[in-house]
Amino acid sequence: MADDSSRKRKVRGRKIRSDRSGKEGRRAKKELARKASQARSQNGDSPLSDPEEVAPEPFVETDAVTSLRNRITGWLRADQPVHLIGPTGCGKTALALSAAAERGRPVVWLNGDEAVDTAALVGDHAGGERYKEDDRFVSGVSKQTEIVRERWVDNPLSVAVREGATLVYNEFSRSDPSAHNVLLSVFEEGVLERPGKRGEDRSIDVHPEFRAILTSNDVEYAGVHEQQDALLDRFVGVHVDYHDETTEREIVDSHVDLSEADVETIVKTTRTLRDDLEVVVGTRAAITAAKGLAVFEDARQNGAADGEFDDDLLTDVFMDVLAPKIAGEGPDDIEALRTQIAESV
Ligand SMILES: Nc1ncnc2c1ncn2[C@@H]1O[C@H](COP(=O)(O)OP(=O)(O)OP(=O)(O)O)[C@@H](O)[C@H]1O
């Protein structure tokens, strides 16, 4: 990505909020409150969130970030589900939530994992509701019958399609692909089937404002299921790579209290490690390293200027940050990683 610092523009979190002020915002808020309380009374605990609450904070916008987010919101306006694909920790979730917040519709958040099946997406029977009915046959003689009525609870996908929310389905490729069969008819026919639900309202018509943003790491990363082509074909795929160096500096700077020179060194080191190492070194790694370096008192040699960290400590910090990525490997691999980091630092 080009490093275009001359045209850079930075906006911190609250900007989304101030842009959305005024009448339209108030109306949207009222509708949200109504929807949220409706869904809560039906479901007990609603998965709907206020878009302002999900807006990531801090959120740095440079031209590169803004243009990516505009692509996402543009495709959503064109009624296309968007699949954000990119390496771990490059900023997919932040972009997805920022785009979802920008729409101003309620947001439903879902996290993919092995345990997600169709019922977890759509809904399930949550036991029976018991009540007693009195039958009076003859005056003075009564019979009580216990009735058990099945109680259905909608899960996030059903709530999202019914309420016209923006669904943010994070790491969706971690879920079993068969759980996603119900999504095909959502995107193709505008109908959500609720398998297991009996009666006329077994299916829900998808609200015209329903939109979906899905994120996933590139398929080569371990532990990820390959999803069915029929589903992937229905998404627009936006590839998100690591941000340019200026953007990455702005992002790290927004998360920690360090000088510009310190942040510059940390980001440069991160980017060198990204090129040199086989493990994934995302922006999250840079932020975590910066958080450590901000508190370790022995981070600098005596008299060192801003941006100059003690090499051994810098190695230790990046080692700690990246070690989880080789968890389970033998001592040789751990040592090899340390040597590589020390050389890059
Ligand atoms: N524009 C931004 N402004 C501020 N912080 C950001 C921005 N983009 C990303 N970040 C931060 O960078 C880190 C990684 O971002 P994020 O979690 O969105 O990445 P991801 O690609 O979704 O990661 P994963 O694949 O692990 O879910 C987070 O700490 C996030 O807060």
C-alpha cells in the first residue's frame, strides 16, 4: 500500500458520532430504542446493539482507511454482502465495525467458531412453558389440565434479518460450513428458514435494510474451514492487507502514550519482522509491543533518545508478543524465533 503521508487525514473515534448528529440521528436512535426493546421482550437478551456503541474507539482514518471503509459501505448500499479477507490483526474487525456503525442501523455481532451450528445462528426451542387450564364441567366440579407450550428463542441471525440490522460475522470461516446453508436463501431469495420451528412463521422475510459484513483470514491459516463456493460467490470480497506505514503509526499512536519517535521505531521493527518472519505480525502485535514498551522502565539505555530502545528488551518484548503464535512448538523453534527477532531488531 502506498505511504501517502502528505494527504493523510486523521479522525479519532467520536467523529462518526458528530457526523451523525441532528434530526436524522435522533430519529434513528428512537427507532433503535424501540427495536431493541421489542427484540428484548421477545428474546430476553437481545443481540441488537446501538451502532454508536459498536463504533471502534479509537479509530484512525487516513485516506487509505477511509477509502477502504467507503468501499465497504458502498457495497452495502448496493445491497451486497461484503466479505473482508486478510491476515490476522490487520484491522478487518475495526473496519467492519466502523462501516456497520456508519450505516446507523442496529448491529448484530456474531463470532464464528466450531460450536456455531444452524440453531446457534437461527434459534432453538428453549424448553417448555407450563401453565394450568381450569375446565369446569359441572358447577362445583373442575378439572385442571397442565399444558406445556414450546418456547422458541430466536438467535442472532433471525433477529438481524427481521430487524434490518447490520450483521457483523467475525471469523465466519471458523464455523462449520453446513451451519451456513441457511444463509444461501437469505442472500438469494430474501427468506430465512428456521429449521426446527413449527407453524406458519417457520420462515422470516428478510428486512430490506438487512446487510452483512463477514470477516475471515485467508484460507491458508490453520483451523479454518473452507466454506462452500455457492455461499462465497454471493459475497463481494474485499481484500484487506496491512495498512501503510503512516497509517500503522497513527493507529499505534492512538492506542498508547509514547513519543512519535518511539512509535516510529516500534512500527518499523514490526514491519521488518513482518517481512523476515514466517509468523503473522499484525498491527495488533505492534500495539501490544508498544503497550509493553510504554511501561517497562528498563526499555531504554541511560541517556538514550526517544525512539531508541534497548535491543535486548526490544527482542524480549517482540518475543513475548509473538510467542503465542508458536505455542506448542519445541524449544528449538522457540530459540530460532528469538534469534530471528534479535537479528531483525
Ligand atoms: N483504523 C484503526 N484505528 C485504530 N485502531 C485500529 C484501526 N484498525 C485496527 N486497529 C487496531 O489494530 C488491532 C487489530 O485490528 P483488528 O482486530 O480489527 O484486526 P483483525 O484483522 O480483525 O484481526 P483478527 O483477524 O485477529 O480478528 C486492534 O487492536 C484494533 O483496535
